[in-house]
Amino acid sequence: MKVGALNPLFIGYYFGRRDSLNNQMSESRRAVAAFLLLFSVSFRSTFAQLSPNFYSDICPEALPTIQMVVYNAIANDPRIAASFLRLHFHDCFVNGCDASVLLDDTPTFKGEKTAGPNNNSLRGFDVVDEIKAAVTLACCGNVFSCSDILAVAARDSIVALGGKTYDVQLGRRDAKSADPNAADADLPSPDFDLSALVSNFESHGLDLQDLVVLSGAHSLGFARCATFRGRIYNESSTIDPEFAGALRSQCPQENEGGGGVLASLDDSPARFDVDYFSGLKQRRGLLHSDQQLFSGCGGDADSLVSFYSEKREAFWEDFGAAMVKMGSLNVLTGIEGEIRENCRFVN
Ligand code: HEM
Ligand SMILES: *[C@@H]1O[C@H](CO)[C@@H](O)[C@H](O)[C@H]1NC(C)=O
Ligand SMILES: *[C@@H]1O[C@H](CO)[C@@H](O)[C@H](O)[C@H]1NC(C)=O
């Protein structure tokens, strides 16, 4: 958690005046500074955290407005729900949930959209623009941050496809920069083994249970052939042969092209359910990283997968809690960052 931006500045200012003040005052000044530091920390953790009610007074219409745009978009294209969920994840895992992922590349600026894990694969940016326009209109001004839009759109998406609702924490502000190198380094790869997945999540303050339950996001949406080719051609010992065969007929070897062909990440890509977990138990995980969560040899990940495959309510409940946890990673609040006017560009 970050310490408030305002208060350290204030303390720095106070000490900066030291030489112009009487030396005898230094003890009491130190005491005051210590008090200010304490106060700044407690102020931060007591008042300046995210809150579900952040916009209740300034824009009570914001949440229903966003939900309406999200639902309309999903009615046109159910996959948009998956794409929103993934956008929030790819935002939060790269230097925090600060909407850095939404910044467009320009001739003088390289953002995260074209970084390895994102290029030609993240989607939903047009709908984010639509949401931003609608919520700015509904709020009579630019008060609702792009990073909060991503958090709310992810929640509304899972609810639209049958999941259970949870309160989204709000009050994030938007970054003034992006970090394509961090996007390459900090997002987990579909080629990761379990231990690499676990350490990647741990480096984001998330534990094994968070990893397993959040991977349940792959109950929705699709992946490109290029991301699961290695698994269907080369992992015969951990994949259901019939499942692999059907996929091989869709997704040719690399020298034959077809890297963009899509396959669904579970049997019901437009329903937020536990089929993803039952699929893993049948060795029908699409990505190498998916199947790493269930080996059939026991262990904590296997137990969690088995548990969620049978407990839909628990999955929904724990998924919401883990999303809130993920959604609080390195957020900007208070006077940090800005409220972007156009989610694609800094103000
Ligand atoms: C555990 C590590 C994870 C890995 C290795 C991983 C990897 C991937 C890959 C390779 C794709 C397909 C991308 C493409 O076609 O280029 C994908 C899709 C997707 N991922 Fe993940 N992912 C992980 C965790 C998550 C998490 C935590 C979430 C959300 C909470 C998530 C949400 C999604 C969704 C919804 C899709 C489908 C998107 C669409 O259809 O547009 N993933 N993931
Ligand atoms: C992103 O994809 C486009 C189109 O396939 C490609 O031309 C470009 O080189 C890629 N960008 C990066 C940074 O890999
Ligand atoms: C599968 O493994 C073989 C032998 O190691 C390799 O030549 C081939 O490129 C791999 N195929 C895929 C799709 O990873």
C-alpha cells in the first residue's frame, strides 16, 4: 500500500524550513513531524482507501449507467464480458489498477497495448470509450476514472453471464504513463508451470487460492491457437486425447499458419460457471497454465480445483473476494494520478 502523496510532501516542506528556524525548536519539530507521519499513515488507511460508495454523492447515476452500457455490449457480443474481465486483470498486474493498459500508442509513446501478452489479443477498448462517454454525461462532468470503469465493467460482466455480484471498491485514479516492459515481465505466460504461476501471483500479493479462483475467469472467453498449440501437439500425457484431436483439426502446426484461430477456454464460454474446473479434472484445460492447476496427483492446487468444481456458490463468493483483492493492487488515490478525460490518452 502506498503512503499518501500529500502528507510526505507536507513533512518535507516542514523540514525544508529547518535552517530558517531556531535550532532549539528541533526537538519539538521532530515530535510534530513524527506525529504528522503517524497521522499520514493512519489517515491513509482509515480514510483514503477505496470505498464502494466513492461516487454515491458525486454521481449516483454512474453505476447503473455503466451497467447499462456493459449489458448492451454483451447482448451484441457475449465475448465482450470475457474481454472486460481480462482487461481489468492486465491492468492490475502491470504496476497496479491504474488504467495504464488503456493508453494508445502514439508516434512518441509506446504503451502496453502492443506489449507481448496484449498485442492483437486484448479487446473491448471501443466499449470502454462508450462507457466513458456515457458516465461523463450521466455525472455532468469528468469525475469517474477509467481504472474504476475497468473494475466495474469486469464485475458487471460476470454478473451478466450468470455469476454473483460483489461490491466493487472505488476511488482509483488513472496513471499518467504506461510501462510496456512491465507488461512483458509481470503478466503470467500460458507456458508457465505451477511454480512459476504461484510466484507470479505471490509477487502481486496473491496466494495459491487466489490463483486458482481467479483462473476461474477462464470460464469465459477464448484463446488463440498460438497460445495453446504447444499443449495440443506436445503434451499428450496431460491432455484428454479426444479433446486434443478436435483442437488439432482447428489449430494447425505453426508452419501452416492459423495462429489466430480461436478456441473457448471451457465448454461454456458465455456462462460464468464451474465448467472450467470440471474441465481441468478431465484434462481438458486449454492452456498449459490452466492444466498446471490440476495434475491428478494431489496437492493443494488439485484440492482447490476439485472443491470449486463442485461448489458453484463458493466459487462465486471467493471469486468476488479475490477480484476485490486484485482490484486494490497499487491503486492511485487522493491527489495521485488524474481522472483521464479520454481513456486512451493522458490529459
Ligand atoms: C493464471 C495465469 C493466467 C494466464 C497464464 C492467462 C493466459 C491467458 C491467455 C494466453 C489467454 C488467451 C489470449 C490470446 O488469445 O492471446 C487468456 C484469455 C483470457 N484470460 Fe487469462 N490468464 C491467466 C489468468 C487470468 C485471470 C486472473 C483473469 C481474470 C481475472 C483472466 C481472464 C481471461 C479471460 C476472460 C480470457 C478470455 C478473453 C477473451 O475472450 O477476450 N486470465 N488468458
Ligand atoms: C503487434 O502486432 C502487429 C500486427 O500483428 C505487429 O505488426 C506488431 O509488430 C506487433 N507489435 C509488437 C510490439 O510486437
Ligand atoms: C513440439 O515438440 C517438437 C519436438 O520437441 C517441436 O519440434 C515442435 O515445434 C513442438 N510443437 C509445438 C507446437 O510446440
